[in-house]
Amino acid sequence: MTNRGNGFRMFLLMKQISFRLKPGQLLKETIENLAREKQIGAGVLLSVVGGLGKTVLRMVGSDSNNQTVKTWDGPFEIVAGTGTICIDGCHIHISVSDKDGNVIGGHLKDGCVVKYTAEVIIGIFDEVTFARKPDSETGFDELIVSENAAN
């Protein structure tokens, strides 16, 4: 860790986990299982590319009491994905395109089934720990970032 003197700290190292999912595997569930198995305290989705046969997303404007979740049958190409990952769960947004190039996106939900392949790269930070705790304002479990004592 480097203190830049302006209130910002720069962390210099990041580990990574890279893996490939095969047809029929579940995207979100696999990422969350891996986070628990590998004890990922703070991770970020660096890259996700591949295809989905089934896509399940929560749409913008949802609240904890009134969630709009939509399901589409593919095939879809994953064109973007980003999010935070920890033992408590993940918060991932993805965008997918259909065979005509139409793009949809939203909050990744359980049930997204890999069609052909999905290549996933997760960056892991040792300097901080992420947690997801209930937030009374949003009604959702939200990110809490804690700096680890050794840093």
C-alpha cells in the first residue's frame, strides 16, 4: 500500500482466479460457490465472456419489496459484466446480446445457464474485506468495505 498524501491510497498487488464454465453450468451460483470455497474476502469481476442459454436479470427500478425479474431464453452472447464478489455473495451486472445484436442488461440473478462456455476472471484484494449487510434505505444487502488490520 502506498499513501499518496492526498487522502487516497494505492494498493499495488492483486491476485486472480480464472476459470471456464461449460454448457449447463450456472453462472452466478458458480461464482458465489467459488467465493465461499476459496474464502474470497474482497473480489471484483474483471472479465466475463461467453454465452448463455437462459438469462435471468433483475431490472432497474426494483426495490426489495417489488422486484422486476425477467427471464429470457437464448442463445445470448455476454458482452459485458462487472461487480463485487465476497463470501457473503456477489453484486454483478451483465449485458447480453441476442442474435440480432439487441442488448439487454441488469442485475445478475440465479438461474443463468451457460450455453457454450463462460470464461470468468476474478481479481482478489488482500488489503480489504467486503461484506454485504442489510441497508434500511435500499432494502437490499449493500457493500461494506473494511481495511484489513495488517495493512
